[in-house]
Amino acid sequence: MKNTDFARSKNYDVIVIGGGPAGSTTAALVAEMGHRVLLLERHKLPCFKIGESLMPATYWTFKRLGVLEKLKASHFPKKYSVQFYSDAGKASAPFYFFENDSHESSVTWQVLRSEFDQMLLENAREKGAEVQRGVSVHEVLFQGNRAVGVRAKRSDGNLEELAAKVIVDSTGQSTLISRNLKIKTTEPKLKKASIFTHFEGGIRDAGIDEGATLILHTENKDSWFWYIPLPYDRVSVGVVGSIDGLLQNRRSRDAQLDHQAIFGEELEKCVPLKRRIENAKQLFPVKVTKDFSYRASCIAGEGWVLVGDSFGFLDPVYSSGLFLALKSGEMAADAINEAFEKGDFSGKQLGCFGPEFVKGMEALRKLVYAFYTKDFSFGRFLKRFPDCQQGIVDILSGNVYRKDVSGIFGPMGQMCPLPEELTL
Ligand SMILES: Cc1cc2nc3c(=O)[nH]c(=O)nc-3n(C[C@H](O)[C@H](O)[C@H](O)COP(=O)(O)OP(=O)(O)OC[C@H]3O[C@@H](n4cnc5c(N)ncnc54)[C@H](O)[C@@H]3O)c2cc1C
């Protein structure tokens, strides 16, 4: 692009690419400070997305965004707890978040993503962001090392170049910037795949357990299922296992085996879950995703910053994805607002929240590794180290930025190998 053309293109303070929870959060909190924010979302209409269970600590970002009352008035089931089932089908006692903290933030929600994402996008618009749907960003434009704009395609096929002082990549697993800059690193020990769908009419527990997330191991602990109650009598059900075990080895044994059949085979190995959905109606063919655990080696550069999944994703097991998307959106917005105050759009300024953000993410990552260690059990761990109960519930609640949870990892390290801590 010639400099003259670019000078004629439209100018914004901030362009946010992607209207998921991370992008909408950043856009709302920057726009409400009076900056000119353009948010571009490729989908014309709200659509299905996986990732429906919230962590309690999302409360604090919702509060800042001003959407708590909307969530309280919504039809999203309330989530008071998470409960684990062993490979032998034995249920743990539910981990009730309010036992740890009686504040109302201990109750959260199970959300239908099309409605939830739309609510956050509308909130960004209400706070002053210009939101355009049906616009797909093809490229982030750089002058030297500095991001200066985007090249975007509208639904009518027209290409447009738009300039901004800050480009926020919130493209989720598309990881637009980190793929192009080749700064994306995968987690070799977390090479997982997932097969999932929705059912109508699954069996729910009674009372406050009605909206609980269930995490159920299959026999031999080779894979696990989630069971997440949603509105409209729906339940989200998905299985997660290693890419080899769940997909590749199976396919090389029987090329005809489709994903639906694999889902059925896994269900046979998870009796408590099978019982819950045997009379329920599957609402659409299973969907598949894989290789979803990765991280970028840096979070920001000159004129650009990564938020949510575009920076990294751990694993679905503790439902931390939305929490980290919202939290990084909030932290990045603060860094961007400060950048405008100082007139400093360097990577150092835009990424100043990175070390603190990654520290919280690392606490969750260690717990993910513990979950996948076959001979480790949280029940046995807490029997030996009962004082660690509080720390575990804190991490499961997402209280990794409000409290120091590091105390549990010394004892835990005595019972299972924990990963080296990553920093930025
Ligand atoms: C199997 C599985 C199960 C999960 N379960 C949970 C769960 O229970 N709870 C939980 O908290 N998390 C869960 N997650 C994770 C969660 O879904 C994500 O962490 C979360 O959606 C991240 O939000 P985001 O805003 O970063 O990205 P996204 O929600 O993916 O949003 C990105 C947006 O960017 C748009 N976009 C992409 N590219 C472009 C482009 N070039 N131009 C314009 N727009 C673009 C997309 O259309 C999308 O709307 C799960 C993930 C997986 C893989």
C-alpha cells in the first residue's frame, strides 16, 4: 500500500478484530474512555460457538462492563458448583464456590454463546464502539515493525484499508497476528481433540445442582466428558482426549469410523453420562476441534496487542477460556487507555499487563497438567494436604488475580510432575 492511499483511508484510534468476549470487552472499556473504536466481526449474525461454562471470577469483569444486571435477569442457568466423576463412575462431592466465599460472585452462569457474545457486543456498541458485522480482516498492515491498520473484506466483496493507532487481535483460535508473525507455540503435552454437540432433555440434578458443570472421566481415564446445562432444556456434551487416542489411531484401525461413531464409543465408556442422555434428543451432528492448546511468545508489539484466545488457550477442563478472554480484554483495555494518556504505543506499554496476566494463567495451567496425570487424584491430594482445599477452589473459581494461590503447588509437586512456569 502506498502511504498516500493509506492517509486517505479511514482513521480510528483503535481497531478491534473479532467480536468474541475478549474483543467486545476491550472495545467497550476503551470506547467508554472516549476513544474512537471500530470493532470488526466476520460473522453477519450471532452463531453457535463452543465454550459455554463461566468461572465465578468473571463477575468482576462483568461488573466493570456493567452487564451484571442483564446476566442476573437472563435465562442462563446458574452455576453454583463443579463436580467430578472418576473413571469408576464415582462422583466427588460438588465443589460449591460459595463454600469458599459467600459473596454473590460465587454464583455464575452457563451461557448459550450466540446470545452471550451478542450481549457483550451490544454492550460495546452502547459504550460507544462502532461495531461492524460481516467484515473479515484479511491482514494486519505494518509499516516496519509498527502495526498501522488492517485490510478488511466486506460481505459485498469490497476490500477496504483502515488505519488506527492500536490494533487489537481478538480473533480467537484464528490467531491472526501470532500466526503471521510466527510467534505461536504449541503445548506438546496437551495435544488434545474434542467432539461435541447439544442434547435436549438430558437429566439434570435437582435444586442448586441443576446448573452444575459435570466433568466425567471415561473408563481407563483416556478421555473425559463435560456436561453443561444450558437454557431451552439443552445440555452441552463433549468429549476430550488425545488427538492420537480419540481420532488418529481409531481412524487408522477403521477408516469408516466417523466422528459420531467415535462419540458413541466414548459414551459407552462413561456410564453415568450415558444414563443422563439416553432418552435425550441430539440437536445437531457432532462437531470436532483439535490442537487447541497454544500460546504466543509475546503479547504485544508496536501498535498491536493480543487478547483472549488469540494470545493463548489452555484446555477446556476448568472452563477457564472465557474468564481469561474477559480478563485479558479488561487488562489490555487499561494498557491501551494508558497508552493514549502517555502517547506511547510501544509494545512495552501495550503489553504491560502481560507478566501479571500470564502468572494467573500459569496457575491454571499447572492444575490442567495435574488433571491429565493419570495416577494423580484431587481426592487423594486433598486427603494428604487438606489445607490446600481453599487454594484448589480458588483456582477453580478463577481467583488467580485476586489471591495468591501459589501455596498449593509445593505440596502438589510432591504428588505429580508440574510444568515449568512460562513467563513473558
Ligand atoms: C472444546 C472446547 C470447549 C470449551 N469449553 C469452554 C467452557 O466451557 N468455558 C470456557 O470458559 N471456555 C471454553 N472454551 C474456550 C472458549 O470458547 C474460548 O476461550 C473463548 O471463546 C475465547 O474468547 P475470544 O473472544 O478470545 O475468542 P472467540 O470467542 O473465538 O471470538 C473470536 C471472534 O473473532 C472473529 N474472527 C476471527 N477471525 C476474524 C477475522 N479475520 N476478521 C474478523 N473477525 C474474526 C470470530 O468470528 C469470533 O467471533 C472451550 C474451548 C474448546 C476448544
